[in-house]
Amino acid sequence: MDNLVRSEFGTDDVELNLRQINADSVDDSSKSSADGQDALEQQTWDSTLPGKQGSRIYRWLRFTAFSHYRKLFTLVFIANLIGAVIFLVRYSRTDFGAHIALAQNICAANIFAAALVRNEHVVNLLFLLCACVPRSAPLWLRDHLARVFHYGGLHSGSGVSGVIWFAIYWALVVKETVRHGRPNTPGNIAILVISSICLAVLIIIPLSAYPKLRIRYHNYFECLHRFLGWTAVILFWVLLFVSIASTSKALGRPYGVCLYKSAAFWFLVLITLLIVYPWTRLRKRQVFPEVLSSHAIRLRFDYAPVALCQGIRVSTSPLLEWHSFATIPDPRSDKGFSLIVSKAGDWTSLQIKQQPVRLWVRGAPIHGVLRIATIFNRIVVVATGSGIGPCLSLLSPYEIPCRILWCTRDPILTYGQAIVDEVYRADPDAVVINASKGRRPDMVLETYKLVRQIRAEAVFVIANPSATRKVVYGMRSRGICAYGPIWDS
């Protein structure tokens, strides 16, 4: 821990050599001239960043426009778009009843896929499968697998595709019922009304998930996404029952047989189970708060074990809002873990002030982006503020060559000596930067220094959105594998 981060920060913002604070100072005059020359050369290449690869347009296309999240979204969307074109071309050549039922079935299949990819067990399985690749595998393969956390692109792509297929279904219903002069029976009128309301609800859901709106009005987005999603599923159930009744009467078949043979029925059963299942695991758990400072609190739980780099969702109002936090396994207990809450808004400030003794927990713990770090031989972990929590979850129980770069305000005053000690236990040479003076370091440069020092294969960033995007882009644009949460929908 001899390396100090001085440069442009001043002496108040140097690395916290907390474990050597009482150590004897090094007599620089006793160093040999050769050592001094080596140190000078080390400082020279450490203090400069190489140029970014390619032109600005190339970098925007590769790292922004065609991110893995958008690639997955586009893959699902284009597949559905091709299917929709084929569907519409063949529409006039096939039986009306079979065609309109097919549109309904494909819509239900897409909504099922969107719900399935958000299930915590499915997400954990995806991470575990990708984490099985050996460290001896080619770096390009591990790089692609490491971006498994972009699975939200599958969710969004399937959800938007489901809305498009429902719009096609609705258009066919309108065309065949109104324009072709079919009888305006109560059943047909009910199908028109219900499908129109359901389509409006389905359109609002992806519109409310537009990134800028989602970030600015996150609590409203969360409520809209949850309650409108439930409303859409209920309306879909009602629509299915009414449409099956109409089909049963037209074909002269028993209602139960038509319902049983409907693919949409079975997809809706699975969708409903996926929605209900996490709520069957809703529990109010005991919490043991440990106040770290006026800006942070550590909440300890003892009800269940957690795996490597898993997080949980906690709430004080289960129907209104949920907050995800990475867990830190407690080495003293098989079923103990903790999480760090730092002041970042009204809810977190309230928890620090009230020191809760019970919180709602829903569903199973879910793996996060750091879970995939184990497929790399050497890594650099970058954190700001309470982002150090997930990093400790990775490094405390798992031995992996790494360096930690942690930038936060007054680490000891904010998070306590125990957290700082845990950081140094995980990495004795950790770089901890005190940003209490408001002067932020060049995180890209500091990260690059550590990458060069240990020849790291990858960088993992757990920070606020702007810092995460900056460091990840700064590394990837220079040919270094880097990963960080993407805050997708």
C-alpha cells in the first residue's frame, strides 16, 4: 500500500494508508539511483492514458448504439417483426378464426418470455451457466459471456413485441367484426371493448419505461409497471374467456375443450404463476441495524444464507416501491449477511434516521454483475460510495487476484473502521481515495493504472450511473474488458 494517489488531488485526497498509519516512514535518500529511475519510468506510463480506439462515430456505434442490451432487444424484435410480416402476408389466404387465434397465442408467448427472463431463478441460472466457463477459455468468449447481465434486453424486446402482436390481434378483430359486417353480438362487442382497453394499457407500459422518464420518475414508473402489468394480465384473461366462448359457439365444440386447446390459455397460466410466485415469498424479516454514520447504515439479517454476489430487494411499502441492495456474507454465521445503505434519496435517508428493525423482503436473492467476475484470472474492482458493499461480497469469500479502487467521502467517518478494514483484508494494496474535499479524481486514469500494474483481464465498476458509464466506456474504448450495472428496464 505504498502507492499514493496524489497528482491533482492534493494531500488531503491521498490514498488512505489506514493500516500503515503508524508505520515508520520510508527514507527516500536510502534508495538507489536505479530504483529511482525505475520509479520514474513507472510513474511516466502510469500517468498517461492511451488514445481511444477508432473514430468517435465508430466508438458510439460499438459501445453505445450497439450495446449488448440493444443487440438482444434488436434480435428479439427483428425475429418477431419478420414473423409479423409473414403473418400479415399470409393472412388473406388462411382461415380467419385460426389466424386471429394465432396472433393471440404469439402475443401471450412474448409476454410469457418477458416475465420469465425476470424470474430470479432463471436469472441465477443464466449467471451460473455463464460462470461455468473455465478461465483458460479465450478472452473474447469470456467477454461475451460476462455480459449476461444485459438479459434485460430480452425482457424489453419480448415485451415490446408482445404489444405489437396484440395490436395486430386487435386490428384483425376490428377488421373482421366491423368492416366485414359480422353480427354485433354482445360477445363481439365485449371482445372489441376489452381488447381496446387492454391494448391501451399495454402501450402505456413500455412508454413509461423510456429511460429518461424511468430515471426521473422512478417511483411512478415502478408503480405503473407493476399495477398496469397486473391489469393487462387480468384483462387478457377476461378477453380469452370471452373469445373462447365465441369460438366455442361458432364451432359447436365444448367450451372446456376449446379452452384446453388454446395455447394462450397455458401461456397465461404460466404468466400468472410467474407474477404470483415472488409474492408467496413475501416476508417481514428482522433487521439488526448498525449505524455507521449520519450518511450510512449497515443492516444485518440472519434468516437465510446468500450465495456469491447476490442481492435482495427490501421495502417498507411492498405494493409501492422496492429497493435492491447487494449482500455481504457474514463469515461468523451460515445464515447471516448484511447490506450497506448510504444516503441517496428520501427512502435511504429515512432508513438511516429510523434504524429499522423489520423490513419486507420478497423473492429469492438474485445474482448481480460481479458474479461473473470469477471467470477472469485478474480483475480490477472500482467502487464509489456504498458500491463497496457488492465488491466485498465478491472478494471476501472468494480468492481471486484483484485490485480495489474505492473513491468515497471520508471512508472512516462515513462507513466506519470495520468496513475499511474489510476492504484491506480483501486487497491489502487497495487504493482508497478520500473525496471529502469535493475534488474527484480521474477515475478512468486511476483504473487504467491498476489494470497496468497487475495486467488485469477485466474491470468491474460498481458506482453511480454516470461514473459507471464513464469508466466502462473509458476502458472499453481502449481495448480493456469492463462491466458495470446498466440500470435497464
